[in-house]
Amino acid sequence: MSSAKRKNIKIEPFKHKVDMDPKYAEKTWRILEHTINEIYNHNASGLSFEELYRNAYNMVLHKYGEKLYYGLVTAMSVHLKEIAKAVDGAQGSLFLEELNRKWVDHNKALQMIRDILMYMDRMYVTNANKTPVYELGLNLWKDYIIHGTKIKDRLQDALLE
């Protein structure tokens, strides 16, 4: 071998520049927000989960994971406030039945939302050290429903009867 210096060859990954519509993130978020509302309103049968997953995937891929995550927190919070009103409005023995019914509905909604936002969970949530979607939904349920002042007291009373 010759004593000539070896050249280090470095191959850079191909960077595909995509021109983004400036309103892309907002449009896509509106679609996903509408989806979350439809899921909570039991109208999920007409939704294309493949298309919705792709929308969430593209938002995270184009660095809009934070917008998606905090939009999810806001959308879930709005629905949980409505759920809290419905549970609080239940009278007598219907209180625990309504609480259970809303809990089951919330869990089903969380599973569907988690499936749509799976890529966000794997990439953005992990890298940004955020709470995963399903756990986030459980924490918000605890904050808005279980620790809601009126519901908390009624729940304790009902369980102690």
C-alpha cells in the first residue's frame, strides 16, 4: 500500500425538499380535530383510518408534532368537560351508571385516537419526552372527571354507601 493519505468518503442522505402549503398544518389539524369530535360523538363508522393515520404521520414528519399533540390535549379537554357536565347531571343511582358508561365510551375513543396517532406516539412523544396518547387520555379523565370537585364528592359518597 502506498503511504498516500486515504480520503474519507461520506455519503450524505438524500434530502427531498418538499414545498409545503403554508396552511398545510392548520388544514390537516382541522381534519384530525373533526375526526376526534366524530369519534367522541360515536360517528366513527365513516372514517378512513388509513387516511387519518397518513395525515397524522405527515404532520409529524413535517415537524408539526407539537401542534398535533397540543391540539389533541385541547380537543380531549373540551370533550371531557362536556362529559363531566353529563355525569354531574345524572341523578341518584344513575350517577354511577352514567359515569361507567362515559368511562367505557372514553376508553373506546382513546383506543381509536391512539391508533390514528400511533406514529406521533412513536416519534414525537418519545423524542419530546411527552406523555403517550392513551396515558394522556387517562390522565385527562382523572383531572376533569375524577378530580372534578362536584363529581369527586358524589363519587366518594356513592362508593361509601
